[in-house]
Amino acid sequence: MYGFTLHRVAGTSVPLRDFLMTDCGISRKMLTQIKQGGLILVNGEPRTVRYDIQAGEEVTVHFPVEQPAETMVRSKRPLTILFEDDYLLAVDKPAGIATIPSRLHPDDTLANAVLGYYEQIGLQSAIHVINRLDRDTSGVVLFAKYAYVHHRFSKLQQTGGLSRTYLALIEGPLDPQTIDAPIGRAPDSIMERIVTADGQHAVTHILEAEPFGAYTALTIALETGRTHQIRVHLRHIGHPLLGDTMYGGKTVLDRHALHSASATFCHPMTGERLVVEAAYPHDFRFEA
């Protein structure tokens, strides 16, 4: 029994190893796994990576079956599915649950719910999160159904092929602007981050700012992806997220007011341009 299957046709004559790594985007680590538990066919015949393929020959790669971590518990928490195909799953994460298990949240995370969903649909695979969100951030989270798809998505992200927009609520007026300020870990804290000269390069673009009484709704895009980046940058300019007690936000919400509104990308397997959107969260409100 095998897991994910990849079909490709060779465009030129080349060693099979080179074709798999360059044309198919299979990593060296994955190639080793295929050798150990998968199968490579050329025109239906088993071949090793030392085989020289010719232009027009059909290559089929059977990846080994993936197994979730032994500590991963399947949850029956319902999912709000925004997009799904044979390769990807996009869900609308509610606020108040973690994206992946941790010591503090070991078994009722979004990843546990996705694993439970995989069991329902008969998919044998592991969890591959493409973008994580903080526990209290809601909105679009993408999962790759297979390690190979996740690897392709990682390459896409490295070249800026995945763009995301966020909705945020702050107190007071603010104009659209770009915040370019390095972020590092706060002294004596595991979680908190600060703007610091010796931090990592971080750029946040506030694209739109719409006033609602005493509050302002922001549309934000990230150029970099540092931990707590939006939260830290907004505090840095004196406008922390509503509800963000870690960074000084006004406690008018039960959680910090940040929502992953959309993800736009060219599908790494089909080439289709996709825009995945999560509905405006019900708990965002604009009383003066």
C-alpha cells in the first residue's frame, strides 16, 4: 500500500534522479523515503534513480503511506471548510483554540480536528500545517494533505507566492502606513516579543484603515512573518490590538482582535490561482 502518487512526463532525456529532484521538486530526504517504502515506475516498469529516462516517458512515483505522530489524538471538533481538493484543505479557525498541539494544549487543537476529519474521509496521512495562527487569532489556516505538497508549498512561500491579509481592530484613528521595525524576544519572557535593534527584519503593511466610532478596522498584509508581528508592530506605534492584554490592548473583546481574512496563491500542484477567504468574525464589533 502506498500513499500519495505523482505522475509526470519527461520533457528531456536526463538521469531519473535529476528529473525527480529538479523537475518534480522531490527533496533528497523524500527521495530516500521513496527508496525505502515507495516505488518509482517508468512506463509502468520499476526503475531505480540511476535509470536514464527519455523524453516522453511517463514517470509514476508512489510515496510511502504517511503516519501521524503517535501522540496525535483525533478530535471530533467540527470544522468550517473553506476549500478542499486532493492536495489541500483550508479551514476557518475559530478563536480560542491552538493551531497545533503543545504541552498546554495537547489534544483539542485545530490539527487534532483535521486529523479526525481525515479519518472520516478515509485519508491516511500526517498533519502538515502551511500557516499557523496564534490561539486567539481566527481565520484561514491551510493544511497540505501530504508531505510532498507541503514541500512544494514551502518553496512557493520562499518566493513570495503566498500572500495573506488580516483584519485587525484598534483603538483610535490611524492612517495606512508601512511599519519597518525589527522584532526580537523580550527579556525574561518565552512568548512576548518587542521591537529591538538586534531583532529580525520585520515589515508590516497597513493597507486600509476604516474608522468605526472610537475604533479603527485595519486591513493588513505581511511582508515578513515574525512571531506576533502584527501585535508587536501595532503596540510599537501606540495602537495595540483590542483585547490584546499581552501587548497593552483595551479589554473590550475576550480575545485579541486579529483575523486571518484571506490567502491568495497559485496552487503548487494545479497552477490555478486561488483566493481563500474567511467570513468576518461575529465577535468583532464597533461600538463607540
